[in-house]
Amino acid sequence: DVHLVVARPGRIMDHLGLLAMARKAVRGLHMLVIDEVDLMLHMGFWKSVQKVASFLPPKEDLQTLLYSATVTKEVSVSAARLTRPGLVHVAT
């Protein structure tokens, strides 16, 4: 079983695209953590993030943690697409 995957979205897609075994393994994940959401959006990586998420269990079965230095409307909208209803926003 896969317990932890740490990689950039493009690298994860490389593995998911090539290995049926990898696609099956990530179906059992319980948590998705995405750091630097604002930068992912700004640099054009969000489509890759969404593609990776499409291989994971449904958002209702997944705990998703998103981290961002800034929370713009674009970040909020993108976060809502990946998370269950009841998004909790913590500002520090």
C-alpha cells in the first residue's frame, strides 16, 4: 500500500500515466496535501494538480489540506473544487 507520495504534479503524472500499478495504488490514499497553491495557480500548474486529483478517491472520501501564502478569490475557487463542503480557512 502507498502511504505517502511527495512530488511535483508533473512528476506524479509521469508515474500515473505510465504505470497502471501507480494508478491503483493512489486509489487508497486518504489525504492530499498541496503546498503553495497560489504559486501553482500563478505558474500554470493547476491543471496538473487537477489531473492528479482525478486519479485519487472522490473528494468526499479524501482529507485535503491546501497551503497558500495568499488566499485570493482564484485560490478559494480552486480549493473549493478539490475539497469537501465546509472548507475551513485558517489564517495566521
